[in-house]
Amino acid sequence: MTKAELVNEISKNTGIEKVTALKAVEAFMDSVKASLISGDNVYLRGFGTFAIKKRAKKTARNITKNTTIVVPEHYIPSFKPTSEFVDKVKANVKK
């Protein structure tokens, strides 16, 4: 599902205009991004957690040049769904 499809679905289910739904979706994404950038996690009960994960410093290899490089410690955003959400997906996804 793309952002446009999500906006259409929200508009259809709530009866609000697409422009308003788009603003709401973008405001939600901006709020989550801003929270993660400031180092705070976002907890959505029944859905999941947007969190920051720390990646440790490591040595990696560039196989094309046959050299080693050091990847410094860094932080990445991640999403962890709730177990309830995972169970529903497992039970209902058709392959």
C-alpha cells in the first residue's frame, strides 16, 4: 500500500476529504520522525513501537577492492510490531 492508497482508504473509511487525510498522515509521519531524531521512542498500543537501535562499531570488508573498513557506531530507526499484530498477520496472510 502506498501513501496515496492509505490516504484514499482513510478518506473512504472516515468520510473526511483526501486533502485533510493527507495532512493527517504527513503530520503523523513528521511527528514520528521528529520524535526518533530527538531520541524518543513512539509507542502505539496494539500496533507497535518505533524505536532507535544502536549498532556497534564493526569491521567490514569491501570485497571488490579486497580491503577492510571500520563501520563506526551508529543509530538506526526500527519498528517492532506488537505480538497481537504479528499473530493476526500470521493467521490471515494468504500466500
